[in-house]
Amino acid sequence: MTEALPHITTLIANHNHGALVGLAIASVLAQDYPADRRDVVVVDDGSSDDSMARLAAYSGRDDVQLISQVNRGQSAAYAAALAAARGDWVCLLDADDRFLPHKLRLLAQALQRAGVTPDNGFLCHDTQILDGAQGQAIDATWFDVAGLHALVPRLHVSAVQHFFPFSVTCGQVFGRPLLKQVVDRVPLWDWPMGADGLFGHVAMLLCGEVQLLPLVLSSYIVHGNNDFAAIEDGRFRHKPVWHSRWPKKLRLLERIVDSLDLPPTDRADRLGYIGRVEHAVRAVPSGRPLPLPCLSFVIDASGAAPAAVLATQQALAGQTHERCEHLWLGLPREVPNGGLDVAVPADAGPYARHRAGVRAANGQYLCLLRAGDRPDRRFAERHLHSHRHGVMTMISACDLRLLDADGQLLQLGVQAQAGGWSSAPAHVPAFASALRDWPLAPLPALVLRRTAFVDAFFAPEDFTGPERLAPWLLVQLLLQLGGATRLMENLVDLQLTESCVANPFWFAMPCDHEGPLPTPDLAWAADQLFAAYGRARREAHASYPQAWELRFLRWLLHSGGPALLPRLSQRLQAADDTDWADRMQQLLATARQG
């Protein structure tokens, strides 16, 4: 029966903690977990106290390996312990900390629920903080101190805003193959201390996410001699010594990203992660801003006249932003390209065309145009400045000018004249409007932040519904995921089709180049949004905290009406991830009560 349980090895690094290392070992041996499925590797890193004499009491045991080495530092000690580990999973434990008796049992259950494998599994759980080796736990746990409770159960690399989104050493768990990859990429001689932070960041770059388990399973002991922590008046505080390590650490992380063979979107996620960590940990000088992002213009040229294509090409060529790419869908062969030609079937609908363009795009941001639309020369620069330096939203929206089918100006400042725009940038929060409402602008006036949710939206081969509604649904999903910023400037010319009768007031409702969109079945639309969120969680391990998910479900129920509930229940019953489906069913019941 125990064969179904994972074998877990605990790696203990000890340096001059002779009075405490025995308690650390005993806390592992006392676990309520089968003895044949756990073992301990202890590395003494050149201690000058009585550590080796105390460790001699464990020699000869089959479940405890003792290794002695000259002093090389904490990271090298863990690397030596890892080389001797037998388990599929490894837990780190500094010699002055301890496990709680139920850690390995609850950890094994959590790993099974998460569905991660040792090849890419990285998990952090909460820990209590003790004031002294024999002291009491302070009021705050580690997740309280680090602000991690709001991020459970899974934190993707693209969502990290914290300089240390992990547990301390005694709360970190790695798949043994993953930690082997981490250790192989770290110059151990250069990192004698701070293994938990370094290993955690490298693991995030390699596997792209960390599972966050909000269970207190270990005791982190702050005893006065800790390198990075202290307790004053019953409160935890970081010592400032770690600030000096960050420039060197950031250089190492950048080199590791450069060494990885990653798709463009994954590489951009990891470089963005490093940039956000740097901004979180120190005041970055103006000469070292966040990496300059790339904006991908995806232009639908299917059936477009050469003059319309040329007008858009000329507008894009004048962009003042340094990094833009142009992806043309169904470009007429007689027109010079000026970008990447993405082949699409002649009979492809809007969803299929946008899907091909988005999949070919390399940028961290997207703008979806039709041939004939003409972005102002400041379009990319203004939108990306808003994303990088304003509120971290999913969408930025500008005002626009209206052109007829021949490219003649019809109206300036459509949104401002319709009463939808203020005279200054304004934030549009998530869940501030119902699904039937429309607080933004048509698609060419928007810039979308590229996330796993965008890719998940375009994962299906076909769109089950009116295809003209697909872009509107995508924007609605991103709006609820992170809100939008509305810019006051007129930054794009929108060219209408010949069949469209100009009427600026219909911009207050969902519309495109052909005019108002078909009136959607709101229950169907809400169900499509829920399905897209579920795909992102399943295929890209991208998810939001439970508090957000509860708000999302309440918003969907309010927007979709009574017909939505059986649709959601049917999806959850068919879900492969039964643990997630059960949790969502519970949240759905709570949402209905609210």
C-alpha cells in the first residue's frame, strides 16, 4: 500500500548547529509517514563545534546518511546531499529548523492533488515562525509575512510581483530531477548562503510556476544568529544584508534565461519576471528600466484592397516605438509585405484568422487591426508606456477617428463625443460592468497584454458561436482578469466597411468595422468565458486566487442569468481535474448564495 506514496528525501545542511541538528533529524524521523518511503541525508559543512560528535548517534541507520565535507557553504552542502538522495521528491531543511509531525503525509496528498511530476514540480508550504529554538510561534506565519496567502494555489512566472514569492528553506519542496537541473546551473562556490532564494528563483525560470500550499508544516526558528531574519517586539523583520546580493543574483538569472531553449512567449515571461523582481527589490535607476517590450500588430488583410493595405503599412512604418512586429493575415501578393505574411485559408472566419496571427506573434503585447486602419505614429509608444508605467492592466484603450470605406475622415474623437471618455487617463476595474455593457472601444483601439489566458482563449481549433463575437469575448475575459486603462488621445483611424452606416453612438455597445455585433446569448457568452479560464488553468497552469475566482463566478452568474448554471455544472462534471472541479463547485454554491 505504501508503494503508491512518493518516496521523499529530506536534505539537511548543517554548519555549527550541533545543539539543534539532532532536533531537525528527529523531526523527520518522527513523521507519521511510512519509514520505507522517507529518508534523510545530512551534510555537515565543515562545522567547528561538536556537530559531528552529535551526528555520530545516527551512524549505521538505513534511513539516515551522514556526509562530512570541508566548509563550502549552504548551497554546496545541499548539492552534496542531493547527490546522495534516493527519493522522487526532496525537502530542504536547515539544521536549525524543524518539520511538524504531519508534514510528509499532507505533502504527499498535496502533490497528488496538484498533479505535478518530479521533473517539473516545485512546491512551497507555509511555516510557523518560532521566537527562539524553544520559543513560541509569533502571530504571523511565513505566508503572512511574505503576503503569499492571496496567491494560492498556484503562482505562474508571468504573475510574480514579489522579490521572494517562496517559503523559507524548511518550506521548499522540489522534484529531485528539477532540483538537479537547478543545482547544475548555479555556481555553488559563488553562493555560500541564501540557497532558498537562489534555488527558488532558478526553479521558477526552469518550470515556470510554484505550487503554494497554505498549510503550516514546518517551524522556522529565528534564534538571533540567522543570516537574514530577526524578531523584534514579537514581529518578524528581514535583515538588510540580502540587498547587496541582488545585482549578482539578477545577472545570474539573466544568464540562465539566455541559456534556455524557450518559445518567445515563455522567454518574455521569464525576462519580465526578472525585471519585476528587480523593481520590487530595489529602486531601479532610470538607465535600467523594465525590458523594452515588443508590440505585435496583427493585421487582417483578407479581401482587402491594395490601397487599404498600403495605408496601414505606411502608418505602421512611422511608429516611434523601437520594437514592433507586423503580422499580415491573407496579404494580397501584389502588395509589398513589410512584415511577416501569415498564411490563412481563404474561407477562414475572424476567429481562425486571429488565432493564426496570435499564434505567430512574438510580442508581449498585441493589437488586432484590419487593413485600412491607421495607427498614429505614437500609438505603440503611448499604449506601452501606459502598460509599463501606469496601472498594470490587461488592456489599454485609446479614442479613435472614424473613416469611411474610401478612407475619408468622418469624425474625430468618437468616444469623447459619445460621452464615454474623460479628459484624462482612467482606470476601468474588473467586474465594474455587466457582460452586456461595453466600457471600451473597438478592437483596433486596444492593446492587449499577452498572457497564458490569451493563448488559452485561442487554443480550440474552432469557435462555437457567431465568429464576430470572438474578439469581444476575448476582450471581456481580459477586462475581468485585470481591468483596462482608457487613454484620452485619438491614436488610431478606424476604417468602416462599405456596408456600415456611420453612427458614433453605437460605439457605446460591442462593435467592429461592420457595425454593432450580433446580440449575444449572455448565458452562452458567460459559459465561453468560464471555459476559456478553465483551459488556461488546465493547459498553462495559469489561475487566480480563490477570492478572485469567487468574484468571477458571481459576475458570470449575474451576467449570464439562470440559464448559465446548468452549463457551468455540466462543464465541471466533465472536468479532468476533479480536485479543481470540486473546489469550483463549492465556490459556485457560495456565489449563488451571495
